[in-house]
Amino acid sequence: MNDSITIRHSRPEDGSDVVRLAALDDSPAPHGDALLAFVDGRLAAARPLDPREPVVSDPFRRTRDLLALLDLRAAQERAA
């Protein structure tokens, strides 16, 4: 089965979803802009653009590869 993965910048309306994800991850919710990874339309990981903010991910999914994709995308944006 192929999962659809979408990576995009956070929007103001994503705030409650990021807070829910952080609660699921038992982590503080990050503030500010972030890169978000969705699997089949469901938020699975968030990497804030500010490296001092916590990264959060769904503890019930395998998210290591998603976090690597978010790291790669963040590095690409910093280099541009």
C-alpha cells in the first residue's frame, strides 16, 4: 500500500492540529512557523523552522523517515 505524503509550511489554521499532535507526543507545542508532514491527509510530524522549538510527531506511527524528509526540506530552504 502506498501512503500519500505531503510536506508544507504551517498555516494559522493548523495551530489546533499541531497542539493535538504535541499532546499526543507528550511534548510542548512548538510556536511559530513549521514544516508539517501529512500522511494520507493526517498530520504526523511537525518541524519548527526555529531550531530551539521542539519537534513533534505521532508516537503511534513510524515517523523517523518523515522527520528526515522534514530535516532535508528545512536544510534546502536554509540554503536557498
